[in-house]
Amino acid sequence: MTDPADDTTPAFIQQAAEPVRAHLATSTPLRSFLEDAGTLTLEERRVIVDQALVLLDQNYVHLPLKTAMHAVNPVQRLRVLRRRLERQTQATMPAEWLFHAEVSEIFHSVRDLHTNYLLPAPFAGQIAFLPFLVEQYTDAQGTTHFMVTHVAQGFSAPGFTPGAEITHWSGIPVSAAVDLNAARFAGSNAPARRSRGVQSLTVRPLRIHLPPFEEWVTVSYTDESGTRRELRENWRIVENLPPMVDADTISTAALAQGLDLDADETGRAKVLLFAPRVVAQERAVQAEEQAPGLRPGEIATSMPKVFTARHVETSSGRFGHIRVFTFNVTDPIAFVREFVRLIGQLPQNGLIVDVRDNGGGHIHAAEFALQVLTPRRIATEPVQFINTPLNLRICRQHQDASSGIDLGAWVPSMEQAVEIGAAFSSAFPITPEDGANAIGQQYFGPVVLITNARCYSATDIFAAGFQDHRIGPVLGTDENTGAGGANVWTHELLSALLAEDRATPYVPLPKGAGMRVSVRRTLRVGALSGTPVEDLGVVPDELHRMTRRDLLEDNADLFDQAGRLLQERKPHAVSVTDAVSVDGSLRIKVKATNVDRVDVYVDQRPGASVDLSDGQADVTVPGAAAARAARVDGFEAGQLVASTTEQLH
């Protein structure tokens, strides 16, 4: 069963669930919620459309790509909508939900989960939900099935438990209902859209999505005894958990955002509805208490909404498994520090890094984490603006590093575009390469990365970097990741960046409405250097179709396949066991595993190269007694396979 929650309910979980139940008890039926929704004036609607035109026409980096790939013209559609609004009066304007539907559809038409219209109050911060989750699996004959995997505490219906199979959704065969949902929601490729179609059956953040058109759904299902049953359940509305990061105020975290807001909102909703154990762990962290009721083999973490780390048993042996639920953190260094601490307590013979359903977040956090898993130097992904007068104005106003916002690198190429007609600026990294290589390799066993179609944005960047630096095989449960290759800025952030410009085109949006836009596109490095991530994503090296056993037995078949991939690869390690200064020289003892040569660098300068025959060596570097650091690179058959850095003073 994919985790957001355990399938057991011990006392500590029951206790942790009490505030969750109390919160859900305040939920509102959809019909009651909609009766009070909708207070935009005609002028406020015009402001929303005008600002959408600014963002899509002047800031949106993927506009040429999306226009070509999906045969859409969102800018012209907004102009037509603006013209219609000019002809309307307060008395003749249509219902507010129709206005939201049209603006949302225009944004969805580009199939970019970074580029969103965010609904105003009272929709913002609310979720529409049904009290269960549905996931899909594939049987041995290749047939897709849809199964209940989680049920909210306090909800029950005859035979409606994890393992019940959904056959129809409000009278429609469930596979067709998923396809209809998928067509409504953004997604850069077919697997991503279908994955969103499944997810949105039961959970819809109203910040991103319109409320459901139907007040209730009728679910036809077959229980585990084979009995066919049916239930009717009303949609309900409840306030979601608050976001983890402020993306609207000028900060490094806001400027380096690469986040699928839908996935982030849905992830928090799943914690609220289905994961009381996470609530319990977070409360323990806040109270500086020991985390209660950890599962066998699980390691306590200070970031329970971000990580779970544990030992897993597979048919190929015991390995480490770390689930990274999000990169949406304010402090990427703290993120990496906890990542290193957790994997250091896991088996060192092989590691499964699992980023399924991770919608991204802080691009620095995603790219900083890569160094931990490889001896190779990390090349961070470069990004480009689309060349427009407005983007150039923004970059010109923020090209002084002393201000903390340095966009100066992109200015010369954007100015040159006036003469040569280039569509995009030159490409430079968002993530500083020094930070992405500050601590180097920390895990020396083989690593496999698990992805799916709901991996997006900063997680796409992480997966691309993992593959481009040849860290290990990528094992996908879908044919592609979500393919979101961009840095995203909000309307409020763009407004703040031009706050000192009297001619700014940005004006405040009414009643808490918002917008987000892909502002810089990312390009891959390594063998695929220069290839955009958007719409292409990361194709896994190995494909695994989720099975019924995976959904009911904690990913058993998936972990077995990951274990086989790890078993095929051997660990490579180097370590410094002793380092002393003698007669003006530096003498270090090196221990290595599956390494036949080590090269030693002192303070980044080459010092010695020694062949190994028994996995250890004494290395002397003349004139290096005062060296501050020594780096030891291990090689096998001429290939760099391990690296470690020892601080000496």
C-alpha cells in the first residue's frame, strides 16, 4: 500500500487522530459551501483577466512550446474573454463559477502544472474530498484495475475496505471516468494526465480546481469476497493544512521554487485525511519528544512530512529505503543534513530513493541532495527566460548581488535578443554549484531511484540529475515523470520584484485570487545537455507496473524489483582511517572497497596516486603537512566510483 498512512491503528495513532477528526467534523457539504461562494464584481473580473494576459504574454517561458505542441492560443483566448467583459454589465454577467471555469480552462489548456489560476476566497485554502483514496494497478494480463487503498478513520460502508475494487463511478465505467477527469486537468504528458485523473477522483484542492460539478458520487464496487455493492457519498469541503513555504515574498526559497502546487496541496490533504501517524510524529518533534510508535525498521526524523526512512526486506536481501515526499522546504541545507543523517543509519549495501508523488519545491534542495549519492561533481541545471521587454526590466532591476537577488547573468543575452531575435536568454544555473558540491559523496552503496508520473518540477530536476550523472538506475512505475521543467514565480512575487517601478504592469488581484507562471525553463546536463525537461520529463531505465500486491502489501513487488537492481551492483567506498603530519609531509591511511586505485588531492591540488591490491594503502604527500583538507578519489578499471573528503584542521 502506498504510504500516506499505516494500515494499523495503535493507541498513539488513535490519539493523534482526534484533532484530525475534530477538524473534519467541521467540514461542510458542497451544496452549502457553494451557496455563499462568489462575490467578484465585474471590475474585479476584468483585473484578473488583464493580469493573466500580462503573465502569459510577457512572463510565460513555455508559451511558444505549448502553442506548438498542444495547438493552443491562451493569449488570444484571454483577449476574447476581456472583450466580452467589456460588453457586460454587473446585471448581465454570468455566474461566478462560469467565470472561474473559463479562466481555469485557459490556464489548463497549456498543460503546465506550474502555470495556474488560483481561485479567490472562499475557495482558497479549501479542499473538496471523499473519505477514501483510489489507486490503480495492472494485473498479469495487462488489465488496469482501480482499488480502494485508504479509508478515512470514522468512515465505513459494507465491504468498503482497502482491497475493494471500483467498477463504476456515478454510472460510468471507472476507467472512462478517470479519462474524463484526466482531460480536465493539466499534465505535460499522457501518463501524468491519467495519474492526475485517478488522484482527483476523491481529492481536489479548490485553490487549483473548481468544485466538483456533482454534489455526490455513486460508487459501484466489488468487495474482497466478490460481492457487488454500491454506495453514495457526498462531496465535502474542509480547510486544508497550511503550506510549508511562503512563495509570494521575495526570498531565495521563493525565487528557486519548482513546485506543482496541486501535488503539494493534495499531499497536505492526504496527511490531514489519512495519515494520523504523521500528525503524531510532527507533534512529537514540536514538543521535543521521542517519536511514538515507529514501524519496525523505521528511523525517527525531525521532518516527518518530508521523509520516511526504514529498512525493507526484499527477495534479494535487506536494503535501505528513504521516501522523499517533498522538496518544499525553506532551508535546503537543513534538508540535506537530515537526508544524510537518515541514510547514514540505513544499510550501506544498497539504497532505494523513492520520490513518487513528490511535486517538487526548492530547486536548491533537490540539486544539493544529488552530491550525497555520487563521487562525480554535480553540474546543476541551467535555466532560461523567454526574451520579452518585461522580463528584461525585471532582470535589469535585480542585477546587483548585494541586494540578495542577482539576475544580472541573464541581462546581456536578453539585451542582445533585440538585435538577433533570439527567443530565449542564455542559460545559467539557479542552484549554486559550490553548494551542490559542498559536502560530496556520503553514501557509497548502489542506489536506485523510484519515480512515477506525479513526480514534478524540482523532482523532475532531481530525477534528471540522477540520470544525467549516472548515479544509478531509474525505476519508474509510469513511462515518464510529470515533465515539469521550470522555475515558477507567483503573481505576488513578480509584483514585489517591480514594486519600485512606477510603470509596473502588475496590480493586486482581488479577494485573494492568485496566479503562478513558469518563468525560467530548465535544461538537462550530461549526455542530454541542452534538452528541455518540460513536456519530455525523465524516461525511466526500468519500468514496473504497480500490482495488487504492491498496493496491499507495502510495495512488495516494486521493492523486489528495486532489490534485484541493487543486487546486480556492488558498493564502492573509500575512507581515510588516519591522517598525520610527519617531517613536513602528510601521511594518510586509506581503506577502500572494490577500488583498485586512489588519487589524493590536498586543498584541491593533486598530491599522489596509488594502486591498491588489498583494499588499503599508506599514502604520503610531501610538503602537505599544513593541508586543511584531503580528498580521496577511488577508481575501478579507470572509472571514478567513490570519493570522500577529510577535513584535517
